[in-house]
Amino acid sequence: MTNHDTHICSFPTTTVIVDDNEEFLNSIALKLDKTRQSYKYFTSAHEATKFIKDNYHKSRWFLKYIQNIEEAEQDRKLVEFNLKDLYKQVYDQERFDIITTVISDYDMPEITGLEMFSDLHDAQLHKVLLTGVVDEKVAVKAFNDNAINAFIPKSHSDIYSQIHKIIEDGSNNYFANIGDKLLEPANRNLFTSIYNNSVFTKLLGNLMTDNNIVEYYMTSTDGSFLLISKSGQYGMFFIYSEEHLESLSLMAKEEDFAPKYQELLDKKEKMLCFYGSNEQTIADWNDCQKYLQDCTKVEISGTNYYYSYVKNIGLNKAIIGFAAR
């Protein structure tokens, strides 16, 4: 996994690629990474436009959270509750069909790529133009006019890596926009200082690579993420500040946590990682030892954090992972 900004959620999406040259489309299809992204190929701009318009509504799934937040006038507790609900997107089997990027040739017989993008002006998509040598001036003007997000010359010596980067940019922009819509300003600042810190992004990226994770959902701004592998296996990643860890330790002490476990908390050799099928914090302190997990210390932005990854947790029902779509 490439280390990039962390979002409140991320999962594989779909890229639409349009070119009337079927041989060129086939050559692209052979080179693209299919392990973390879906693709739809069209030789007809009209058919591609219809497909995008018919499916674009799927990308607006998060609007229900915006409505709840606005009704509560940005109440932080309700924002937290809604974040915990974001993971329910894993139960939507169409989530991988969400279109985030459209790449189109400029010079096509039906309509030009720019005309197709103009017809899709209401859709917030990452629009990318493929150009021949004679079309590059048109592409530069379109980019300067914000009609497209990027363009790639077909003559580029490494066009496939350029396309791969463009697709990643489109996906990142989509999930960054969701965070901008759902997070209140204070929590957006938290993302900038902590979750988009290079230390954290590398840590999460390595964890995802090592465990074949292809999607994640933040469940609390305190520092917990639901991680899902390509095959649909669940796990939880917890990362708590030293201050938060100490508050959990104090809470355990007030609840008369067993001394042998309390000592592990006080020494920060273990951390309490609450999870459960009802996605609520577990309050049965008589049974809390099963939530004790080994933890590792890491410094982020000058502050000590402790993290733990818990595999094979249980949710309410099974999901279809990206591998089985």
C-alpha cells in the first residue's frame, strides 16, 4: 500500500476508462492493478456517460450522516456516534461500484472527452483526459479552466504509472471530501496533526500491507479503526495517546480492576481495546481482561501514543469482501 493521507474511511472504488481504441483499452487493462480497484471500460462515450449517470447516486451514501449532523448543529457527541456508524457501509455490496475517477480519450468519434465531462458537470468525479500531441493545448486550457482535474499525454513514456497515480488521486480526493463533510473543524485539525502525520500513515500503511487490508473505517476520533482484509476478515486497530491510556487505567482502578491486570495497565505493557458485536464500549469490568492487548509505543508530533491491532473480531453479520465481489 502506498502511504498517503488517512481518511475517516477508505475502500476500493471503480474507475471508468473510455477510449474508442479497443486495443489501447486492452493494453491498459493488462497493466492496471486489480487487487485494490475495480474498472469499467467503454469504447463508446455515450454508453460510458449513461453508465456513470445510472450509478453515480451510489457515491452519495454518506449524505445521511451530514443530515444528522446538521440537525444536531454539529453536536460533537452525535458526530462521534455517526462515525461509529460509518462502518455499516461494509454491509453494502455495491460499495465497490462507487465511481471516483473517469479517464477519457479526448479525440473520439461520437463526442470528445471534454464534451463528455461537460455532460457530467454535476458529478463530483476526478476527471482525467488522455491526449494526443495535437490535443495538449486544449487539455492545458481545460485544466486551467477547471474542466478537468488532470491530463495524460498518450505519448508519455510511463503512461501506465501515470494512470495508476491518477486513479489513486481520485480515490484519495473522494474519501478526503467525505471527511471534510462529516468532521467538525477541531477533528479535521486532529487528522492533520496526527492521522496524516508521516509516522502514522507509514504505520497504518505497513499494517494494511502485512495483513492484506483493503478497506478501513474510523469508529472514534479517540483512535480506533475497523480494518477489513480483501477476503472480508475483520480486525480493529487502536492507537491511543498516553493521556487517553492513563485515563483508561484510572477508570479501571476506580472499577476495582484485578490488581495483576491493573499493574499491566499502569506500566503500559497492555492497553484496553474495547470492541464487540454491538459496537458499544464494553462496561463489564469483571470480564475486561479479555480486552487487554499488547501495545507498542510510537511518537507522533512530539506526543507518545500506544497502538494495538486485534485480529478476528466479530460483527453482527458477515460481509462480502473485495475478493468475492
